[in-house]
Amino acid sequence: MHRSAIAGALAALLSVAGAVAAPKPPAPAQRLAAPEHLDPKARQEIKARMGQHATTMQNLVRTVVLLDRPTIRVMAARIADEEVVARTGAKGDKQAPALPAKFFAEQDALATAARQLAAAAVDGGDDKTLAERFAALTRTCVGCHSTYLHDRPEAPAADPKAKGPVVSPPVPPGAH
């Protein structure tokens, strides 16, 4: 009985030591920071459009990890064809928010990568190819978010009726 008491005390001591030695990781971010260089209207419009896209992407991560190929195909196709965050000159779109041109290029790359992921999700397909296509898709997410946060929209063309040219504020060195 004496040995089991010592073993129990040792186990309790080790669990406390383990809890002290391993600090808790910080809570993950719940949303992307709001870039100060975009006007509040553009930020609000993007935030509203990103809601469904964020949910779809979270669910897509889960389905890829679980190798749920039929659901991957559906979700990747939805991302490619339906979840356009911002578009210039789209039908029924009042006016696209003022975003850097690179943002739209990243969004197009997202659609292409999503189509390639859907194609890789064929039944009996190679899991490694599926992972590579998913990695390519997530690279476009990082590129789009980076552009949104760090790049500045291009200045609109000068209005001939305006009194002077429209000038963008200078970008501080190392801001990107």
C-alpha cells in the first residue's frame, strides 16, 4: 500500500509539473484584422461577403482531412463558382470595393485552385495529389489576405473635371 501511495503522489507531482512546464498556446484569431488604409465602407462590404466564404473554407479543411471526396468536390466547386468576394464590373454589382489589383488576381487564382482541388477529389484518387491541390488552394488564401492587409488600392484615374490629380498617400518603407 505504501508503494501505491508513493506512485500516486509521484504521478500527481508529474502532472502538475507538466502543466506548469507547458504554457497554454494563445487563442487563435477569429477574423482577419481590418486594414486602416481601406475606407470603412470597403472593409464592411468585404467583411459581409467573407462570412459564407469563411464558413465554407473551415468546412473544406475538415472534409479534406477526413478525405471526404464527394463533399470536397461540392465545396471546392462552390468556392470556384459562387463565392466571389469582390469583382470588378460584375453584373448586378453596384460597385466593387476599392481593392488592389493583385487582390483580384489572387481571387482568380483561388477559383482555379478550387477547380483543381475538385478534380483531384475523384473517388479512388491519390491522397498526395489531393493534399498538394489543397495546399495550392490555401496558398491563394494567404496571398489574398496578405494583399488585403498590406497592399494599397490603385488610385482612381484622374477626373478631367477635377481640379487636380488624385494622389495616393505614400507607402512607408517596409510596410509590405
